[in-house]
Amino acid sequence: MNRQVEIDLSGIELSHLVGTRQSIPESTRNHTVLTQFFFVAFSNILELRVSLFFLVLLLYLITVVGNIFIITITVVDPALQSPMYFFLRNLSFLEIGYTSATIPKMLVNFLSEDKSISFLGCATQMYFFSFLGITECCLLAAMAYDHYMAICHPLRYTTMMSRGVCLQLSTVSWLIGVLVAVGQTTFMFTLPYCGPNKINHFFCNLPLLLKLACADTYRNEIAVFIIAVTFVTVPFLLILSIPSSVGRSKTFSTCSSHLIVVTLFFGSSIVMYLRPKSRYSLNTDKLLSLFYSVVSPMLNPLIYSLRNKEVKEALRRVMARKIFI
């Protein structure tokens, strides 16, 4: 082997590199390039991993079934064709993909001894997680704007929130998610990774991958911070500023479900990506990630259905039609 490769491998556990070498590009001549990563197990106790498997599987099934219910009921019921439910269908479809980007692999890792993921698989997982997460930020902001127009400008609401406008807001939200995720994933996976290759998490978490890179990641960290401020903090502050412009009692009675979802999603995301490094903890990181990637998407359809009189009435109408057919 080339001596230039060997001199940079001191202090790296050989077990991290077994079976993970490939041809070395010119740009990373002094590094052994990794072709896969390994997730660190939640626990070495099999019984605990099995319990976590069934718990997460249950939450995932509730998420998928609940969001399919939201999509179905808002499509089949003529009374639920307003802009609010158009955005809610988008959000429900997004939540199914968002959870599916990480949970299936996590479930496999709970029971399997092989907890590896390929370099390309890790990049793909991060892309879809970032793409759908950023799109959700934009969609929640669009939904807040819809609520604002309905409360503050009821006479102009039909014109201002026409079907064309809703399609444009939705398309822009998805397009922003695609473009930002492409840039962020490309920026991350053009970095050299030469070991170690263990990710102490249940999915390809961006901050932890930055720590594994064999290069200066200052620009990447700045990019992550800018993206977090732009697509997490700014929309969150805009959403929270809307109630202050109208009667709070009217706003909270109309938008309480949306405000709960916004607080759950943005609150955990802000703590996750914008907290000081001095307070960084892997255990806290895992709990927060588990919350906004598993628990929050599961709560969304429950919040929007159980706290929404129109959805419950639509369900009664659909059930009544089925009974009398």
C-alpha cells in the first residue's frame, strides 16, 4: 500500500476500517476513503432492543395510518376542500415520507447485528430527511399565512387564497426543500471521511457526520447554522408573530391545533440545531431526534383530527354514507 496512506492512520482502530476501503481519489490522497458507516446500538440488552422495536413500530404505524386517514377524509368529503385542508393533505403526505426516511432502517438495526449503512445510503437518507424537514418548515409557514388571511381579511380571503395561490405556495415549499437538501447533502458528502466510521445515533445525523469528516468543517457548520436560522427560526418567529396582530382569543380558538404542531416541530428543531456546543449531549441529541422524527409526526394527525370539529363531522358523514349504502 502507498506509504502516504499509512502515515495518517495512526490512532485509528483497525476494526473501523475493515472492509471499508476503496480507491483513493487525488483530492484525498492522504486518507483512506470510507464506503460505509456503522450505527452504534441503543443498548446491548436484547430485551430492551426488542421492546424499543415494537414501541417505535407502533408509533410508525399510527403515523402512517393517521396521515393516510387525513389525506383520505380531506379528499372524499366536499366540505373539506378549503386551502387549509389542501395544505394539510400536503403535510400528511410529507409526514409519511419524513418518517419513512429513517424509521425502517432504525427498526432493522434494533434486531440486526449488522448495523451498517453504505456511504450512498447514508447520503440518500440525509437528503430525504433534510428535503422533507425543510419542506415541512415552509408548509407550516404557508398554513399560518392561510390562517392569518382567514382571520384578518375574511372578505378578501377567497381571492387572496385561491386554488392557484395555494398551488404556488405548495410548489415553492417543495421546491425550496429539494434545492436546499441537494446543496446541503452535496456539501456534506464531498468531504473526505477516513475513519472512524461509527455514528452514535439511529440515523445519519448531520452534526455527528461533520465530526467524522477528515477536513476543516467550519464552512459546513456555518452553512448548517444559516439553514437552521433561515428555515427553522425565521418561519417559527413569523408564525408566532401572527397571533399578535389579531385578537388572541379568536386566533387561538381557530388555530390552536396548528400552533401546537408548530411548537412541537419547531421547538425541538431549534433546540437540536441551534443550542450551544458546550451543551451538546449525545443522549439529549438522541431524545430530541427521536421526538421530532418519530413522536411529533405521530401526534400531528391526532391533533388535527381530534381537535378539529370539521374533520370529526366529516368522518361522521362518511361513516353514515357507508352504513346506509
